[in-house]
Amino acid sequence: MFEVVIGLEVHVQLNTNTKLFCGCATSFGEAPNTNICPTCIGLPGALPVLNKEAVHKAIMFGKAVNAKINQTSVFNRKNYFYPDLPSGYQISQFEIPVVGEGELYIDFLTESDKHKEDGSTKRVGITRAHLENDAGKNTHHGNASWVDLNRAGTPLLEIVSEPDMRNADEAVRYLKKLHSIVRYLGISDANMQEGSFRCDVNVSIRPKGDTKLYTRCEIKNMNSFRFIARAIEFEVNRQIDAWEDGVYDKVIVQETRLFDVNTGETRSMRGKEDSADYRYFPDPDLRPLIISDEMLAEYSKIPELPDEKKNRFVSEFGIKEYDAVVLTSSLEMALFFEEMMKEGISGKNAVTWLTVELQGRLKEGATVENCGISAKTLATIVKRIEDSTISGKAAKDVLDYCLANGGEIDEIIEKLGLKQVSDDGAIIAIIDEVLNANQDKVAEYKSGKDKMFGFFVGQIMKLSKGSANPNKVNDLLKEKLS
């Protein structure tokens, strides 16, 4: 039996207006090699000047994960050569990063646990989070390659975890929690498709009970939760097979690997260097970063984070912890829910109509932000159920119509003729009609066949075309049959 050891290095592109050491814009999608200057492309004599806002955002993250903030930190040159790194070195932090040791807690509540109140969590240690400038981008077509340096110099916060994760599920949960924290803080758009949130996955195995760390393989530049899980699972099986076949020391070497999404396999890219190979030394053009007490106090102000919001949702709105975890996993979902609750509706009903009814109807790629229905509109549907204007079944038709055509909820209800009949006289008339047409069934009910009650309700609702208030139907029918 083997134990899996996983550590993650996450690169978060900070959403500053300008790059880390120069005034070039950081906007995505511009024409190649237009957002560049002598500093960010490493021309001789060009000097870096540190972006103060990047420091601010790094400290915000450090506070969010209970990390030690080093009020004096140092920038180093990390020496290596790639075509998209024109200076031949990256300016990074090594021995003294701005953010030191911290921690993050991942949730393990699942759908089957949603009625429990004692969800489990796991602590994952964070080794460090340091600032560094990004490289450019290589594009390959056949035998030709192009280099776009627009991204060169963009500020990155590299977040390094302890090797505390033991399977792909834990790794993905960690990444999703980290992703949500970054979004809640507003320090990055964390757009994985554009590379604003990407990670390197370090995987190794060891016999159960062994504490030694064996050879790790790094899977480079992953930007999809699904593919990260698949890559880990493949790599774990590859290493176990090598161990069991007696070729572990020959096959498993410290290297950087790529994940092929078409084959579902990892493949060797290049040997993985040790830190000594990068020849780190303090950057002679940058003085140590000194954070004053006043700066630390100002930069440590952070908004409500996912765990805090989750706990508040449970206590303030009376919803289950599982539902609160689902809602707060996405900043957009959490804000949508809070807007719904401003309309004075039940927390339980709001959760159902947001996470089940609305989410279940969204097409692939759609989110609550762009689905075409506002939080107030969805809350109005819930409100009309709660005030007995429409039934829950009719509300689904209203939601479908609204998503397809838009419009005001009350107008849609009138247009579709879905308003519930709550008038006692009208409902009694329908009940009488059903009972008179089914005297034999009435006799069966009165002889002890209680199941016939459901038959009557069904017939009444059918005759009313679903417009009769179900609660009124039940109460008045019981009176008639007693």
C-alpha cells in the first residue's frame, strides 16, 4: 500500500493596472508585443521600480491565510534561459518572501452530508507566497515559434503549499478554496482560461507508514480543475506501477512533465532543477522591500472571506452548512444569494431555487452573472410561492419562461394563467364536482381506504388545471369527507 504526497505551486496573476517593475499595462488580449518597454523586456540599463499595489495585494492574501508577513523581504534574480524570458533571469523572492508560513482549511461536506451540521475540514499548510514577474508566451506552429512579450513582467503571487494533500480530491478542493479566496479578496480575476490562475503539481508516492519524501515529479502549468485531477491520478498510477515493477529508481526521476488532455497521460518535458541550479542572488537593482507598521495596518484590511460568510449564512439565514459551503464557494453565487435575501424570503427556499432550480437550467458556460435573470427576479418567484400566488410547480414554468423571454414575474404569471385559486367557494365547487362524480371512491375512503384521499386531490388539481391552492384543497377536502 502506498501513500500519495502532493504539493502545489499556484501562480496568481495580480490585477494591477501596470506590471511589477514598470508602467506597461497588464491588459489581456492586446496585439502581440505592444505592451512592452525596455524594463519589462530586459534591455541593458533599464532599471526596475517595484509596483506598490502588488505589495498591497500580496499582504492582503497573507492576512487571509493567517500567514506571517515579513516586513523586510528581498528580491532575487532566478537565473534560467527560455526564449520568452529576454533578460535571462526572473526577479523573484527566495529566502525571505513577503508572505511567510500560513494555512488554509478545506471542506469535506458532500451532497450526502447536507443534512449534517458537523462537516469535517482539513488544514493544509502554506509554506510561502512570494512576488515575482511573469515570463512572456511562446506560440508554436509547425517548425516555427513566435514570442509574445506582452505578459513579460506581469506581477505574479506564487503560493507554495506544504506537501499535505494525499489524493486528487484534496488537491482540487484546496485549489478551489484558494481560487475563491483570491476572488473574494479582489486581488485577481483568477481566470483559468486566460492563465491568471494556474498551478504546478508536485506528486510523489511512498509506502504507507513511511515518512521519507521520495522523488517528486512536477506537472507544469495546469489551469483546469478537471485536468489537474486526471493528471494526478495518472501520475500516481505511473509511479506505483514503476515501484511494483522494481524500476522506480530508473523510471521516476525529478523532472517537469506535461499533461496531454487528449491521451490523459503525463509526458516528460525536461529535467527539474534544484534551487542551487537557479543561482539565486539578491537583485542588485532592487533594495530590500521594507513594509512599515502603517503600511502593514492599512494593507491588512480585507473583506469577508468564504469561511466567515459561510458561518454567517448558517447563523443569519438558518440554512444547512452544506448549502452554505456551496453558496460561498463562488463569490458571484454568494452575492446573488445575499441579494435574494434582501427581498425577505426564506433562506431554505432561496437556496433551493438558486442552487437547484436556476443552476439546473443554466446551459454550459452560463453563470448566475450572465444567465439573464437577476437575484431580485428569482426572489420574486420564491416570494410568489410563499404568498400562495402560485404553486411550486407553476413557479418552474414561470422560471422557464423568464429565462427564455425575460419579463416581470407578476406579468408572466398573469400571461400564463398560473395564478392560484385560493377562494374557498371556488375550490369547494370543484371538490363537490369531483366527489359527486366518484361516489364509489368516497364510499371506499369512508370504509377505511385512506389512500383514496390522494386520488381526490389529484382529480381536483387536474380539474382546476393546477390553479387550486394545494393547502386549501387539503383542508377543505378533509372537511367535506369528515
